[in-house]
Amino acid sequence: MFNRVGFKWGALIMALFFIILVPLAVLIDRIFANVYTDYVDASVEKAATRAVMQLEKEDKLEPERINLMLSLSDDAIIVFDKNGKILSRSAYEFFEQDTIDSQWRKPLEAEQKSYTGSRTENATGARFHYVGKPLLKDGEYNGGVLVMSNVTSWYETMSQIRYWTLRGILMAILLALVYTILVSWKLSRPLVDMTEATRKIAKGQDTKVTVTSKDELGILGESINDLSVELNNYRKNRSELLANISHELRTPVSYLQGYAQLIENGQYRSEEELKKYAHIIDQESIRLSKLIQDVFDLSKMEEGMMTFYKQAVDIEELLEDAADKVRLKAHQKNLALEVTIQGPLQDIETDGMRFEQIIINLLQNAVNYTPQGTITLRAFEQKSTLIIEITDTGVGIPAEDIPFIFDRFHRVEKSRVRDKGGTGLGLAIVKALTEALDGAITVESKENIGTTFRLSFPIHTFSTNS
């Protein structure tokens, strides 16, 4: 529970709430208390100063006159002479004796300075703020004034405020807790769904995350959905690849096993028949080796692990060399192989061996599926693009098969591929190599008329100074 992201978010929100709310409540309480205390102190100070100014004008401190002068004041004002005798009538509210205690009188008599403070009556629990000021006559101590302001009602009011503030805080905490639970659930629910989805994806199940927002969580959900699609495609392609490889391996292995047993058991009638069996074994082993190498190369390219060694390449010479390597096989089928270079072609920076492999694969493919006629290799530059076209007059490709001819193990006519020695990977390798060298490949074909493969490479990606 404590490791769930919803709980952590909730704890964080509540912690932030407490960090903000508690100091704010304390601050407001202190502000109210300080403002009122300052107001009371100023009021008491003002009353004491006014009383001192009035009393210092009197020649003699007479109780009757003092009580008359101070009768209009809301505060309790205690006036005493230099001997500590209480002169004002309201003094008996606080002091039972006629003489004020020395603790109130001596600071004024000794230092002739004012003092302030607060007091709580033990009997009634009443609270007072007070100010004591000396009375001076001709610069000498002549008594004192003690002003007391009852602040009991204010403390009661503050207690009520604090009580309701505390209730408000508790209510706010309750609301914040409910809000935190809802927000935490709302925020963590997509993550929980994503976690469950990724676990299902890891188990190979086809699942998707419901995306309801366009924020970072929404982007993450879309990324997981994309990952799910990619993984499903990968698993599907892997299954198809393994099935196709198993199928492709089964035939040459069965040939090798069958003819090897015939030879081992001596089931042949002549040396010529033995040579025939040996030739079949040799051809099937070559085909098996080529299939394994093609699968290996294609896997390396799809995983981005194939290394390319780029250098300056004379493209005209490369095309001529590639044509020469296929020309003998074309002549054996009485096919004409023509090379047409339109205009001087710039040297390009590419992997010459892989580039030549693309051309040879396409030329061999044209030779294999052209019973008679001509194969043309044409190259030219168009704006900033190198164009290479390989055209044959062969059997062509049905329109419904054209979108799939670059797929692994796709065959237009499965019955004739074995006769041509193909593995079903040639065009897939051509496409992968072309794209790895920053090129593109397209095809146009009509049945019984011929096929044209068109390669295009942007010249601006090559450095002619290399």
C-alpha cells in the first residue's frame, strides 16, 4: 500500500496542505492577537498619559477631585501618592488595603519610569493589561498612576475564534483528505492501467491503454499503445519468419537427407546417376547456405547492426562491373544485357560492396524471370537524385502481388522459385540495403510484358570531396 503511487501522491498533497495551512492559521492568530494587544496597550498608555497630565496640574492630590476627574474613563485608574496611599475610589476593585503594594510603587519611585504588563485576577479569572506612570512635581516623585484595562472579553472572543478556527481546520483537513483521495485516484488510475497493460504486453497479450488526456500521461499512454503494436507486429513477424525459415529449411534438408541415404545405401545404377545425386546435394547445400546467410544479413540490417564502409565510388564503373558479373548467366539464357549511362555521373560516397550487391541482386532476379528478350540497366541524374532503372521483358508480376514483393519469403509463383534457386529474401534484402544507404526503391510491372525496378539516391547526401 505504502509503495503505491496513489498513496505517495496523496501523502505529498496532504503534507503540502499541512505545511501551508498550519503556519497560516498560526500566523493569522498571531496577527489578531498582536493587533489587539497593540491597540489595548496604546489605549491604556493614552489613558495613563492623559491622567498624569491632568493630575500634575493639580496643586494637591485630593481623592474627591481625583475621582471626579477620572469618573468618565472606561478603564480602572488607580492613583496613589508618594507614600503609596491609594487616592482613587476604583482602586478597591483590585486592592483590599488602603496602600498600594510596593511591587507597583517602587519601580516608579526608584527609576521614575513607566512600566507595562498584564495581570490575571485569581478570584474572578479576569485579565487586565496595565500601565504604570510616575507623578512628578517640580521634577520629584509625588505618586503614581496605574491604569488597568479589562481584556477578559477579548480573550474569550479569541478563544471562540480559535475554537472555530480549529473546527475550520479540521473540516478543511477532512475536505482535503477527500479531495486528496479523489485526485490521487484520478492521477494514479492511468498509471495503474498502464502498469497492468505493460504486464499484459509482456505476456504477449494484445492490449491497449485508454488515453483520455493530451498531457504527459496521455503521451505515455499513446507510447505504450505504439509499443504494444510494435511488439505484436514483431511477434507476428517473428512467428512468420520462424515458420517460413522452418519451411524453407525443411525442403533442402529433406533433399540432402534423402539423396545422401540413396548414395549411402548404394541405390544408384550408374556413376552418372551418382554424379547427379551428388550435384543435387551440392546445389541444395549451396541454397541452404545462401538462405542462412540471407536471413543473417536481413536480421542484422533490421536491428541496425550491419556496418557500412562508405568511400568515394565511381558509380559508372560500379554499374559496369555489376553487369559483367551477371552477363555470363544472361548469355547462357540467350538474353541481351544492356547498360546505358546517360551523361557523366558524379562519384558518390557510399558502401560500394553493398551498392553493387543491390544491383547484382536485381539483375539476377531479372535474368531468372526473363525467358527471352532484353535486360536493360540504365542510370542518369535527375536534379539532385541519382536514378538507376533495371528493366526486363520477363513474365511480370501480377498487380495483386506488387505491394508484397518486398516482404520476406513472399513468392509470386511458389512452384517456380525452387527452379530459380531463390530463397524468397532477395528483394527484402535489396529494399533493406537501399534504405540503409539513404535510397528508395519502387517497382512497375505488367504481366507478360516486363518489370522495372527504380532506385533513387539523393546526391546531396554524398560528399564528392571524399
